[in-house]
Amino acid sequence: MTYRATKIVSTLGPASSEPALLEQMIRAGVNVVRLNFSHGKAQDHIDRAQLVREAAQRAGCEVAIMADLQGPKIRVGKFADNKVMLATGQAFVLDAARTELGDAQGVGLDYKELPQDVKSGDVLVLNDGMIVMQVQTVKGHAVHCTVTQGGELSNNKGINKKGGGLTAPALTAKDMEDIKTAMSFKADYVAVSFPQNATDMEMARQLCNVAAAELGHKPHLIAKIERAEAIPKLEEILRASDGIMVARGDLAIEVGNAAVPALQKRMIRMAHDMDKTVITATHMMESMIHNPMPTRAEVSDVANAVLDGSDAVMTSAETAAGKFPLETVVEMAAVCVAAEEAEEVELDADFLGKTFTRIDQSIAMGALFTAYHMGVKAIVALTESGSTALWMSRHKIHIPIYALTSREATQRKMTLYRNVTPLLMPTSNDRDTAMREAETSLKQKGILKSGDRYVITCGEPMGAPGGTNMLKICLVA
């Protein structure tokens, strides 16, 4: 298989839950499987997690599991006929107190706080931007609107406020229960929907750590940036997270489509600068829900996300409910590889003006610099926590990084890191023995052969997380 640095996150759903198909998708390039907690019951997710683990084992490569929390449901209620047709210019009432089913004049709300969050002149966007309304007046529990962009509105469609400003908390009671479910099967990543600040992420981390304490597990947290309020707080959210997801769907509705490409580049750059991972998501290959090939625009979109420096690109409905889940993964992987071949490596420029105060981080950067200038075959990192591999992965370098760890949880987390191939290997406490075993293992896998030069990093004493303090240039005998 052609080497690919950018990782693929794929959403599991009815279209991809057949064991043999999921195994094929993993072989074709899926690195992280996303379980969408907006759908299904607790047992469904537990069963699907088991399905993923078994498929990965059969495929012979480890994948991570990401539990994506639903977050607050800011939606309209149900209609008597399941949907209504709204005409531009007509009046429509969103009523938090309404108990009867909706009609062409108005509908109830799942989100009861909407009347407190809006005022005259505010613009509400429903059903992913298909319906637009302007608030005229708020009377008690009722928000009286005029439809400015009509169309079909059906049951439980989402509501966004243009420019942001809805006060719904990021973590709901359902999310708190879902965290317990996700920790029961040791989800490697937890994606938090609609965080507004660092406190939302800190609370999620505390809940995860408490729920998984008896299992000795600590997941990595991904903040989904999809609220206008999150943009000014991006740095603090990043500090409180292990990575972010550029969730372009809801974000585009709140800030406007035109603002998203520049925000995407800014978020990816900031994540790299702060040594965090970043996933670009939403509508990446949307047409492949129905078609066996992506559009040229979608190919360009995925390629640009790769060139921007995304650790991973993500599929949603394409693999969860589409007709061509396997083909989507194959096409996405091919686009990533082609885009990476066009990347410019500017490693020397990356290091200008940078200072590294930690020994382990300095060793990681030294390994990159040495590997780049000596043109080695591979970079090898013996790592317990995965930090060395993460730091190395923040810089574009057309040399593969192989991260060897004795910890399964570390291996799974590293599946998301750009340009890192994580491998599980029992590590000897003797440094020289561990290094010999690493070289033997990589030769057996066909990664290294006689005459190849590579650089390797490790820590002494062996086995201490954060203890990387040695860099060696080796020649395979």
C-alpha cells in the first residue's frame, strides 16, 4: 500500500456495520472510527465498538475509536404531517410552550430557552441553512418570525442563530451518560460538541477521567469548533483539549460560508503551533452518499485540507449512510497521497525563532532535523506516552515516522497523528536490547532493509513517559 501521512476518520453507521465491509474499509485506509452518539442507544455503541475492535484485529492494524457526543439539541419539535412547506414572506411562530404538533403557522421547540436567547432583528437558520427566518418579536414563550428563505421544514430540524449567541450548555445530561458508555469500552477519543470555552472541555475531561478511573484509562479530548463563540476563545479551548475538529457545517451557518476557509487555515495553524491534533470535517465527499465518484470540488477540498496540514480528514454520512462507503475511503486516501506529494517541506524555516526548553521535545526536533538533512529511510521513536511522536508529527517531512510503544492505549491514540505509524512492541528495559528489537521488528515488517539508514529516539532509563533523551543515527546491517 502507498504510504499516506494524512489519517482518515470514518463514521460508522448502518451502511458500514457489516463486519466484512468494515474490515475492508480499515484495510483501505480508515485510521479512526467515529461513533456518532446522536443516534442509537448505549448498547448499540458498545456493540459497534466491539465490531470495530474485531475488524481491526482481522485487518491486522490498530484503529482508534472516537465517541462523538451529541451536545445540546437545538431543534424544532414535530409536525402533524411530519413536515410543512414555508413560503418566503409568511409569518411563523417558534413556541417553547406549544405541546400540540406543528403546522404551517408554527411549531414547538425542543430547546425551551430560545425565547430568552433571541430578540427582534435576529436571524435564525434552520435545517442546515435551507430555511431562514428573521425574529420580529418575542412574546413570552413565543418567538414570532418572518420567513426570509422558504422551503420544506420537517420534524426535529436544527436551529442556529446567525452570529452565535445561543446559551445551551455544551454538555447535557445525555452527554454525561454517554461519556460513561464510551469509557466502558475505553474510547480512545471523545469529541465534545459545541464547546464555547475551556471550562466546557475541562468539565468533559473530568467526567471522562472519573468514568474511566477504575479501568486506568484516560481518553484524548477533541473540541468540535462549531459555534461562533468558540472562535475568540480558540486558544484557551486548544489548551484544554488534545485536539480540535474543524466542524464546518454548524460553524458555516453561524459565521457564514465565506468565512470558513480562512478560519479553517487559522485553526489548523494554531493547533500545530500548540502541538495539538486537528481534524477537518463535514461535507468532504458529500456527493458520494449517492455517487461512486466525488466531484472535482470535493477532491480539491480534501486536497486543500491536507495541504493546510490537517492530521486527518473525516467522512460523516458518506460512510455512515451512503451507498459507497468503501469507495469513499479509497477515493479519500488517493486524494491525500496525491496532495502530500505536492507538499513543500520547509523544516528549516519551521525551526527559525523557536526555542525548545524540554529535553524530550528538543530530541524530537533534533531527530526531524537530522533525518531531513541526511535523507534517512525512516524516523523511529520508542515512546511510552506518544509525546515524542506527536511533536515530530507537527512538522511536514516526507520521511515516515514509526512510533513503537508497549502500551496499546498509546498505540491507538497515535493512529490520529499525521505521518505516524504506531506499532505495538514489548520494550526491554535495557536500551541497547530495545533498540536492536526495534530494528529487527521493522526489518521483519519490510520497513527497513540492509543498508538503510534511520534515526531512532528513546529514553534512558527505559519505560518512563516523557523521558526521551537520546538520538542515534543507525545503519541497518
